[in-house]
Amino acid sequence: MQKKTLTALLSTAALAAVTVALAQSAKLSDNVVRVGVLTDLSGVYSELSGQGSVKAAQMAAADFMAQNPSFKGKVQVIGVDHQNKADVASNKAAEMIDRQNVDMLVDLPTSSAALAASEIAKQKKIPALVVTGGTTALTNEKCNKYTFHYAYDNYMLANGTGTAVTKRGGNSWYIIYPNYAFGQDLNKQMVAAITENGGKIVAPSDATPFPNTDFSSYLLKAQGLKPKVFGTMQAGADLVNVVKQYNEFGLRQQGIGLGIGLLFETDVAALGQDAYAGALATVPWYWNMDQRARDWAAKFEKAFGKKPTWAQAGTYSATMTYLQAVARAKTDNGDAVVKALEGHRFSDFFARNASIRPQDHRVLLDVYTVQVKPKAQAKENGDYFNRVATIPAARAFQPLSESKCKM
Amino acid sequence: MNTQLLLIQVFNGLVNGAFYALLSLGLAVIFGMLRIVNFMHGALYMLGAFTAFALGQAFGLGFWPSLILAPIIVALLGMVLERTLLSRLYGLDPSYNLLLTFGLTLLTQDLVKQVMLSQYAVSSAPYTPPAALAGVVNLGFVVFPKYRLFVIALSLVLCLLTWFVIEKTRVGAIIRASTENPGVTRAFGIDVGKWVTGVFGVGVGLAGLAGVLAAPIYSVEPYMGSELIITTFAVVVIGGLGSILGSVVTGFAVGVLAAVGAAIYPPIANTLVFILMALVLLVRPSGLFGLPEGTR
């Protein structure tokens, strides 16, 4: 008898718990959707993402509220510095979720930090939309139900730039890469894209310390190897130093071209576009690619005082896509939002012909291989790129058949 | 790797070696006389580069005037800091000065960062070498930037000059005497305290000068000195604390070691110097050129 009562009591309690859980999931947690911009606010990537990404997310929140007057609740944006360190990213992500009640994470520059935050997102069951981190591990061996890879990845960069440069005659390469998750991955992808297109690697790629300021040893090595293309997989401040010293050592005049793995507008601005002139890169967006992009960029510039980088534009787009999924799901419950995001098709000022692949959470979108034009050809301030090719969404990213993702 | 490539990297290493030598020379002079481990040296190097950049932005001054002016400005700032802050801690444990200069480093870096962001809206800025030194020159075995050759030459001249002043002149004799035994030096009627600020200024000025020299090679940014200072401390330890000759020779040697290391096996390039430091500390704790504490 006692045992029966106990069982009944327990099952009632369990049922009540389920009911409470269901009731909670049917609305916004505490009536506020909190967007957590976990980014680099102080280090090498702070200029290309950083405060600009926080501003972009805030703009997305304001625009979303204006476009959805019927939306019950508020949207709040919280920006936190992860210092490009995996351990800090991990701690901060957990803190944001547990203490500040954020409902999603976005931006996430630096692959190692993005991977760490993605792991926390999985544990805490909230969506993480990686925009500025590049490693393909996010949609392969390290994929999970809650992580989405938004703007670009290393496969897309290598596939776009490696293929374009090799096909345009730059068929012998010597590559250097920064020795951390992003660089190692990008080098691997780039070598694969070059060799698949009939190009050759003249010497094993060199892993440089990260961060690093002096690249003269590698530039002199390139001088001796005489490849057609000196490939640099460095990013941010490291890339700026590589390109500065590439020009200093006069490699271009010696017939050695420049291939860049990951290029942001801020890198070009740091040295002036002549230092990069002729180099090819692949980007998901640039501010003057068409009128729609220009319109948004003008709004951003007015709010932030600077032209947006594609990382910042991507953070706006990712935040907006997330908020719209919350509106469709009518809740900010992680599982429900993930379901609303999976398979979603959309096209905005940033992501064209976009869709979210349910199997590995890769966001597919059109991307562009661009060539940096010399200053003399620039029509206005910040006019850096000539479009060489548009790679349609379906061909821009790793095919599903090659993905190692098991969710 | 064949001999020619090795030779190229040895040569290339002299450039970084020049920076290590100039910085550790300043540290050695300061430590020798004041017994201060000046952690701020890297920040003052950065300040040299930043001052050159700011002078160019504000007054349109080019490389050559900045090469003279920026180190003087940095030296004056250093002397003010020595008089107002460092001097207050001379009687205390050396770790107090280490903490103070470390704090000043953080302060300087963040101040420069704020100024760069608010005044120039950049977090790092390029700096162009003078027109006469732009471009490359073919040395037969390597095509090398002219500017980097100039860096090697100028720093060698400066190191020799410093050595000459300290070893061969009356001023040098006073400095050496104050270093060896301040008490006896005072007994000879020499005001040791009067020299301290000047020596600190010269040491710090050398860091500022290295900064100006570095500006055209690297981007001018608030943290450019923080990596360098760690290697420089290793150089000073290897060479022997306070040893002028030791710091110069070790500076160039470490630069060469890192460049050759980078060419053979890049991941070890930045670690080599610390491995060397550990070995030297094990075998000869007072450094390659330093005298054991007891014999001073």
C-alpha cells in the first residue's frame, strides 16, 4: 500500500515537472530573448569583429522588434570578451548562460575559442551561431545539435581561393600557416584544393608561431623556392605583418604572387590596398557588392562610425535569422529554435540563396572570389574588391557526402 | 638545408638580433647601475615606435627627425618616471620595482591603445621607411630589404659606441665604479645619485630608438613590445645580468638562432631561446659573460 502511494506520488511529481517544463518551453524564458555576442573585444580580431559585432547584433535586435510589432517580449544583446582563448571562451560562455541567462551565442571569432563555446552550447542546450570562427571541425567531427556555422569556413576559403588562383596559372605554392586549430585546418583544406586542381606544393607548409610578428625567415625561404604563389593562412594582425613584409622583401617583383586564406576589410585598410593589389581571396560578402548590401552598410556606418566588415554583417544576419526562428518557434527554448532553424531557406542583404543544412548545420550561401584592386582603380573610400567569380551556395561548401558529422 | 640557405638565415637573424641587442643593452646598463629589473622596457620600445608615428601624424615629421627626437622624448619620460616613481623604491626589495614597472607597462599599453583608437581610429598603424632605404638590394646570395641592412649597421654602431663610452671614457669609468661599489665611489667625491637618472635615461632611450627602428618593419601597435621583452629578458639572463658585452653578443646570437630555427623547424623557433636559457642557468647560473655574484 505504502509502496503504491509512493509510486503514485512520484509519478504525479514527475508529471507535474513535465507539465512545468512544457509550460516554460511554450514561451520566452523570463520574457526576454538574450543574444550573447561572445567575441574578441581587446585582441587581434577586435577590429574586424569586436564592438562592431556587438553593434551589429544590437541593430538586428532593434530591426527585429520594429519588423515584428506583434512579438511579445524584449530582445537584449550582451557582448563579452573571450580574449581568443579557448579556456576563457568556455568559462565565459557558461557564465553568460548560467548567470546572465543568454539564450544563444553568436560571432565567436578564433576557431579554438569557437570550438570551446560550441561544446558549452551543446551541454547547456542553447544555439551557437559561429560567424567569425573558421574551422570546418564545427560541421564535421566536432559538430553538435546546437551549433550552426554561419558565414564561411575553411573549406569555402580554400575551395574558392585555392581553385581560382591555381586555375588562373598560380599552380605552384609555398604556404605558411599559424599553428593553431584554424591555421592547421585551413592549410589542410588549401593544399587539398590546390592539388585537386592540378597545382603543386613546392615545399611542405610551415607552421608559424601564433601570434608572430617577424616572418622574414619564411619570406626568404620563399625567395629561394620561387613558387608562383606565396600562400599565407595567417589572419588579422599576423596577416598584416606577413603582407607588409612580403612587400618589403619585394617578392611580387620577383614573380611570387600572394595567395591569402582569410581576408577581412580591416586587413586591407591597415596597410592600404596597394600592398595587397592583385591578391585573390574569397569572402561571403562585401559592403559595396550591390545596392542591398550598400544600404545596410550605410546604416551600420551611421551607427558605428566605420564601414562594416563581413564578419560584422554576418553577425547581424545570424542574429536576425536566430530571432526570426524564435518568432516562428514562439519560444526561445534551445531545442525548439534549433528545429526552426534546420532546413530554413532565406535570403537577406548578407546571405544570398541561403539555406541551413539540417544534417551538419552548415549554413549554405553564395560566396565571392574577389581580387584586391590597386588604389588607382578604387572609386571611393573602402572600394577594395573586384569580383572574379560568384560561387553558388550549392558548390561553395563541403558536400554533405564528405562530412564527418554525426549528430 | 644547404649552406646558402643557412647563410641567408644567419644573415637575416642579425636583424632581429639587432633589436634584442639594443634592448638588452639598455636593460644591462640600467641593471648594472641601478639594480632595477626594468620590466617597462618593452613598453618604452613600443612608445618609441608610437612616438615616431604620432610625430609623423601631428607634425608631418619623417623617419630621420623622428629617429633622433622620439628616443629623446622616451628618454625624458623615462627620467621623469625614474625621479618620481622608481627612486622611491630603491631601498626596498627589487621585486617592488618589478611590480611597479610591470604596472606601468599595462598602463602605457592601454593608454596608447586608447589614443590610437580615439585619435587615429586604428589599433595598429603602418609606418613607411624613408625613401632612400625603400626597396631591396641584391647582395649576390640574397635579395634583401635595404632598410633591414641599415638596422643591422646602425645597431652595431650604437652597441660599439655604448661599449666604447663605458669602457674607455671618464664617464664610463664613473658609471662602472658606481656599478661596482657605490660606497667607495662616493668616498672619492663623486655624486652617484646624480648619474643614476642620466644612465636610466640612456638605457630607456636605447629602447625608444629600437622602437623607431622597428616601426617600418612591424605594425605600430600597443602590444608590440610585450612579446619582445620576454625574449629580451632571456637574452639578458643568457648573457649575464648587467654585462654589456654579454647582452650585445647574446642579442645577436639569439636573433640568429631563432631565424635558423624558424627555417629548419618553425614550431621550435620561439622556444629555442628559452631552452638555451635553461641550459645556461643549469651550467653557468651567472650567464655566459657574467661574473659569479661573489667575485663582483
